[in-house]
Amino acid sequence: MHFGRKEPTKAVQTKEVRPGLDAKSVVREARYTFVRGLGWAGVMSGFINVLQLTVPLFMLQVHDRVINSQSTDTLILLLVIAIAAIILYGILDFLRALVFQEMAKSLLRRLNLPAISAAMRVALEKGSLHGTQVLRDLSDLRNFITGTTISAPLEAIWSPIFLGVMFALHPYYGIAGLVAVLTLIGLSLLGDLLVRQVTKEGTDANLRNIGDIGSTVSNAEAIEAMGMLPALSLRWRQAQLHASELLDVGNMRSKGMYSVTRSARFGMQIIVLAMGAYLVIIGETTPGAMIGGTVIMGRLLLPFDNVTRDWRAWVGAFSSWKRIRSMLEESQSEREIKPTPRSEGPLIVDNLVYAVPGSNVPVLRSINFELFPGEILGVVGPSAAGKSTLSRMLVGAAKPSAGGVYLDGHNAYLWERGSFGDMVGYLPQSVSLLNGTIRDNISRMRDANPRKVIDAARAAGVHEMIGRLPLGYDTPIGAGRHTLSGGQQQRIALARALYGWPRLLVLDEPNANLDAEGEASLIRAVRQASESGAMVVLIAHRQSIMQYAHKLLVMQDGRVKQFGERTDVIQSLNADDDDVKSLPAVKRSQRNGGAA
């Protein structure tokens, strides 16, 4: 592989930082998309509601005009008008559904990339379960918009049309309709007060329980081996029962209020019918008006009945939107949005400090060092010294609390991720191969030139191993697919790190699962990368690979204990027995005449 080389320079260049995705703009555009779509749907709902008067008015006209006049011409004319109105109603109802569908598509187009980017940032800081919640919220929001629930309030706001017609038939009809509407609205508000808090508590408890189960399932092997399943099952059961009890209470109250609301609606329709009959008896209205008023009354109350039934869906949709908006605003990216051209230069870590968000105790404290093209840096130290955290900072996976990491003068954290990835290869402790083929994983999920994939595999020494797999480079791996050993996964992940001729390689425990053959391939790849001009950072507990390092960085308690040329550091460590005890492999190598 050819990595390219350039003479090192120590000057840290400055660069104007452009903001990343503007969360406020994304939220504002999404809100505008929703409101605009809802406005168009609302206008259509007005015409739809007017057309829904076709049936009751047709019944009224047939009963009062056609039957009394015995005119077939009038009947035919009314029938033609009614059929045309019903056809137009169907067309507008379909168009409204298309508006909702397009609104959902447009909304998700605006939110998908920012939300997924925000989810990735949250997953890095708080864990993957926190990040995946936003994806569920996006799906729930889409299902809500494209479903039938969203249209009920839009039809309810046009209820004055029906009230106006009822007042035109007789003032008593209008007064009865107004009282009925206010009664249903009052019952809906009462139901929300009874249900909202307990349902929220139950939903939150259920989400926490799902998160706990998901985080432990990933450790199923250890749970099974040490007999932890019975105790964990008891905890899960108790948590599930608590969440289920809260949700059941909310569901029972919701269904109870819906039953009360529906009973009230049917009762009010009966009252209106009886009132109409009385008005006919005393001669203040016609039988047709009685029938039409009763039908209109049912249509007037139906949207309010549906709102009461589907109110929880609206609350759930608003909760999903609130979580999406909060995640976008709280995880606002500070990174650049324009790609930076590939460049060459040193890696400079300048007074780097990092503390986990929410903690005041730094994991890394004032880290300073420089690495130049072609150099290999070995990072050693006891467990919990901060080595893996340092590797994450070098590849810009976390934001420094102070100081920074600079690659050729550019801030590693602020660098636009696509162009930064072209410059960097990273092999974390958790190999993290993705669902897809081996070719997909090596090429970093890009539609890549097969030659570049094979070059990376050859550099990692896995080309022959891949050739022995069932489908070679097209072998699918991941959940429910071909299972690779730990060593095979690590070597394929090394090929992924080497793909694209990166200028910086950061390898965290790259030989942890490797046998002698795999480790020999790793050493060859590291030396080849170094000879081609790449900077390599090696973090390992098995110290055999450190004999190829040009420099050593010894960490302890998040600080740099020693840094410099390999031989100078070893000599300094040998003068301090306490330090050497933490690096036995280095001492053994030195005594054997080799390099650490």
C-alpha cells in the first residue's frame, strides 16, 4: 500500500471553524414543513366536511320535496348532484392522504440525517441505547402522520359548519349541538388529566426496562456462564410488573373515559331525535329536517369522539417530536460541514484534557506529544491509565474538555467526518464489524473499487483467509450470518483500518485476539504503513509488537509518565523499578537485548 509522505512541519495551522448542522434551522424547517402540510390538509378538511353534508341534505330534500311533489325529475337531479358530491369527496379525501404522506416524507428527509448524526453523538457519550431511541421516535412520528389519527382534530375544527346548518334547521338543534360539543370537549380534557401522568410514568418505566434488558443481553455469555439469569430475570420481572401496572391503569382510565364519551354521544343523538320528533308534532319543523338534523348531529360529534379515542396517539407523537428536537438541540454538532482536502503533516496533541460529561474528574490530564509521518508510537501503561480514551480522542470520536488533537494543523474533532475518515484508520478494542459483506466492511460501507479492497486485505494479511470463506469477499457477516472467530474479525477490522491508504493509524489492542500468524501479519502491516509515510499509534498490553515502535508514551493515571525515543524511555524506566514492574515485557525485552 502507498500511504504518501511529506516532510514534517511543527507549525500548527489555524483554520476558521464552520458550524456543523444547525439544530435550530433543522427544527425550524421541520416545524414549517409540518405546519404547512397540516394547513393544506386543514383546508381540504374544510371542503371534505362541507361535502359530508351531502347525505343528510339529500335525505332532507328527498323526504320534504321529492316525496311531497312526486317529481322524478327532481329526484334524478338531486341524485346526480349527490353522486358528484360524493365522488368529489372521495377525491379530496385521497388527496388529503397524499398530503399527509408527502408531509411525512418531507419531514423525515429533513430530520433523518441530523437525527442519525445526533444519535451517533449521543451513543458515543451515553451508550447506543440512548441513540437508538431517536430512530424509534422517527418511525413513530411517520406512522402517526400517515395514519388516520391525525385527521380527527382537523375535522373537529370545522364543526362550526355543522353547527351553522343545525341552527339553520332550528335554533334548538343548534343549541343541542353546541351543548353536546362542549360536553365532549370537557370529557376529553378530563380524560387527559386522568391519563397523562400515569401513562407517562408507565412509558418511561417501560423504556428504562427495555434499555436494561438490551444492555444485559449483549453480555449473555457471561450471564449464562455465571448463573446470573435467575437473579436478572427476577429484576426484569419486577420492573416489567411495575411498568405494566402503570400502563394498565392509564389504559383502563383511557378506555373508561372513551366509553363514557361514546355513551354520551349516542345519548345526545337520541335526545336530538326525540327533540326533532317533538318539533314535528308541534309543527315547528318538518320530518325531513328531523332526520337530517339527527344525521348531522352524529357527524358533528364523530370527530370529537375520535379525538377522545386517539388523544393518546397525539400525546405520543408530540412526545416523540419533543425527544427528537431535544436531541438535535442538545447534541448540536460543532464540526465542519465542508470536506477538507487530504493533506500531510504531523500529529500534535496539545495540552489535551478530557473528562466524561457530567463528571469533574478528568480521565486525561494535560497530554502533550508530537508524532511525525513515518513514525510508530507505542502507548503503554497499566489498566485504567487512559490509553483507550486517548485513542478515541486521536480519531475525534469525543470532544476534548480542553486542549486539542491536531492532524496537519487541523482540529481532529472539528474536522468534517467524511474527509477526516479518508485520512484515518482506526481499530478499536471492540472490533465492531457491521452487518453486510466482508467487502462492505473493509470498504467502510462504500461502493469501492474491488482492487482497493483487495489491496487493504493483502496489507492486513487476510486475503487468503477471506478466499477460504464460503463466498469470499461477498460472505455476509453480522447477526444471523456467517460467524467469524475473534481473530478473523480483528484481522478484517485491521484491513478496514488500512483501507484507503490512511495517513494516521490508531490501533487499540490490535493483537489481543491474534495467533502467531495473525500477529506476524499485523507487524508487517504496521511496518509497511510506517515505511510508506503513515503515522501509527499502537496501544497494546502484549508488548512484543512494541519492539518496532520509534517512540514510547508511558501513561499512568491519565497523565504522561514518560515520552520520547524508545531506547531513551526504556533506559529511564529501567532506572525506576516501580515503573518497570508495570511494564514487565519491556524489561524482559531489554534484558534479552531486544527493543521493547
